[in-house]
Amino acid sequence: MVRLISLAFLLIAAPTAAQPVDTPTNRVVLERLTLDCLPPDLGGSILISAQGVPSFVVDAIRRDLLAAGATIWTADSPNAATASQLELGGWTGRIDLAGRGRQLDRIATLAADVRWTRADGSIAYVDACRRTATDRIDRRIIASLEDPLIAETVATRPAPSRLRRWSEPLIAGGAVVVGILLLFSVRS
């Protein structure tokens, strides 16, 4: 009988299909969405202006441009006047979770205004970028995908179901009552 109970416990507690190890963090998802908003032929000498954009996003843009062979200048550089300018503003990124059970839908949304001005002053690219990405993640790894120091990467979780709100206190209360009854029945 003990073996049967142990086997039942193992089957109930056994994990379902494991989450792929390459599940991107919320930070990486927001970085990818931002990079998708940039013009495809961006290169050469660039001055980045990103007011109100989180530093992790600006760092991702810099890494991507440097990997593509671009030269990045700062505003106080003497060569900044001869560089094209990438302006990124109105950036808002958000991660939401939806669904019930062990698997949740992760919905990443991004809004940003992108403008690329060439060194001669002509406007090469303007976009009011809106992007959304959705994937499924395991509820158990939510905390590992978030960076608590970056508010944009902390996901809003779905509200608990009515059944969960009522069943957990009832089960806990029932366990206390059964414990008290057993305590007094064993003592007598």
C-alpha cells in the first residue's frame, strides 16, 4: 500500500514536458523587438540619440551596430557632426502573461519611434514601430526569465482563478482542522 501511495505521489508530482533551455529571457525578447524596429541598411558612422530608452536597450543597439561594422560616436565627439543620427524615442516595452495551468502565453509588446537622419541632413527612415511577440512558457520558470532590477522585464501575471482563491484557503483550513482532531483523538 505504501508503494502504491508513493507511486501515485511520484506520478502526480512528476514534471510535464520540460521548457526548452534556449527560452529567451524577457530582456532578450524586448531587445530583439527593438532591433527589429531599426532600419535594415543602417551602417557607417552613427550618433545614437535615445532619450527615455532603458540602458539595456541602448546597449543592445550598440552591440548590434558594432557587430555590423558601424562606427558609433558620442554627442561630444568632434566627428559627431559628420555622422548620421539614429533617434529612438517614445520607447515602451511590456511583458504580459496570460492563460491558466502550467503553460502560459508570454506576450511582449513594444512601441518606439525611430528616425534615421543621414549626415547631410536628409531623413532616410521614419517609423512609429509597434511590435508584438508571443510564445508559450512554463509557469515554473517565470522568475528566471525576469530581471527584477529592470521594471520592463517583470511580467504582469494573470489573476488567480476563483477556484484557486477559494480552494487553497479551504484545503489549508481543512488540514488544520484534521490536524487538531487527530491531535486530540491520539491524546485521549
